[in-house]
Amino acid sequence: MAQHFVDAGAKVILTGRSGGEVENADVRQVDVTDVDAMRALFEESRIDGVVHAAASVGPDQLLPLAQSGESIVAQHFGAKVEGARVLATVIATLPEVDRPDWCVLFSSTSSLLGGVTLGAYAAANAALTALARNENWTCAAWDTWPGTLDRLDGRIGASMAKHTMTRPEALTAFDRVLKHGGQLVVAAGGLGDRLPVRGSVQILPRQQTTTKRYPRPELPQPFVAPGDDNEQALADIWSSVLGVEPVGSKDNFFDLGGNSLIALHMLALVRERLGVAVPTATLFERPTVRGLAAQVLDTNTETEQSWQ
């Protein structure tokens, strides 16, 4: 984004906690939640426009709600909401003539759609959108920007990859957002197949399986055949409840069409066939065949040691 403005001939000041390098931009290691530092920045010279795109999207911050304690929630709200509040506070103290002409806040489509491990992140983005409305600032709820998936560890996989924008698409969309203003949603490929539909959820009978098999969908990672007996047993169970074949060692349960209801059936079968009770939360932490197989092995090892 900073390079986009530089290429357009703008003088750019790029701030962030970790700094960074952008050719011909004034890069500063400044935390947007630091009121004094931000006030000093605005007092140096008039700033024509502000883009607030701070976020916490590392794998350690995107966790199931059961694992998202106060510190995780605080990280998301700090980067998104508290940073925007500081900007609002600082700008409000400036003389009218010195205030920026525009402010654009980066929200996320997760604020509308939610998503596995995105609870705290989605809540922070929803709060950011509300703040932008109160300040009469532009706010866009974006699908996945280029480079975002590179900072994750594959746990969120295909659903985000499917709706990732290319760099030209993202920058063209930003220019249109800046020109249009208001509260906007920028969705790569639309929202029709992602919005919840009332009455579309069916409660399946316990431990329901299917004999039908459909080809493995296109996923971000290549197919890797299951390795040991535990991985093969889990892959067979996943195929039986998801109707997908083959299932790879590194495939994500939710990318294959799994959801919380199917997960309950699948874990019941794991307990029945493998003799191991796996907590539902573990599936969100280890949503691949290989990850869950490691948990099964660990549980079996602990059980054996307890009998010794």
C-alpha cells in the first residue's frame, strides 16, 4: 500500500511497531496506540490522508474462542480499535485546517462472515467499522490481501486462499474505495455462497457416514498420502463422514467441507474405532490428519504410561 502511494508521487510516512523498508518512504517505528508519538507526528506537518491498516493476524493470534483469552482479544482490539481511537483523539485536537482530508480504515469480511479461529479478530473488525461510522470515516471490509496467507501456518487454508486478491486487484479496489467513501465491503468473488441462509443447516444423525465419495477438492497444499497407521485410520474416518477421497495427511478438515456438527460425528468415530477421546477444541488446534494423528498418539502414550 505504501509503495502504491509512493509510485503515485505522494510523500509517504509509514508507521508500525516493527518498522520496515519501503523505497522512497519515510519509515518510522511508531506504535499507533501511542498517543504522544502520534500527536508529535501530526504536529510535524499537515497530513493529507490516513490509512489505518494495523492488525494482529499471526498464527498465535488466530485461535478458537475457547483458547482466546483476554490477552488475545486485547491484541486484536489494540491493533484495530485502540489505534483508531488514538487517531480520532489526536485529529480532533488539531485545528480544522490541519486535519486530514480523509481517513480510511481497513476492516475485514470476517466481521460479516465470521470464520473458524476468527472470533476475536472478527469482533475487533466489527468494532472498528462502528467507530469509522461514528467518525464519518471511510471503512472497507476486505477479503484476503496479498501476502496475508504467507504469515499464517496453513490452518485457515483454502477458504481464505479462494478469496485472496492479487496485488493489482487489491490496489485498484483501494483506489475505488478512496474515491467512493463510506462503509464498504470488498469481496473477491462475491458473498452469495458465503452468507448464512436461514433454514439451510441440517442436524445430522449421530455418527452418520456416507458411502458416496467425491474427488478431493483443489487445496492450497499438494496431496500427501497418510503415513502411519494412525494417519491412515483417521483419513478413512474423514472420508466416511465427509464423502471425500482421497484425504491427505496435510489436508485441513474444514477445507474438505467439515463443520462443527460433522466434527462431532467424526470425533465420536475416532473414539469408537481408535479408543481415544479427542476434545473438540483439539480439532481446531490440529485440524489436519497429521496433527490429529499426533494427538491420538500422544494420548495413547499417556494412557500406556499411566498403566505402568
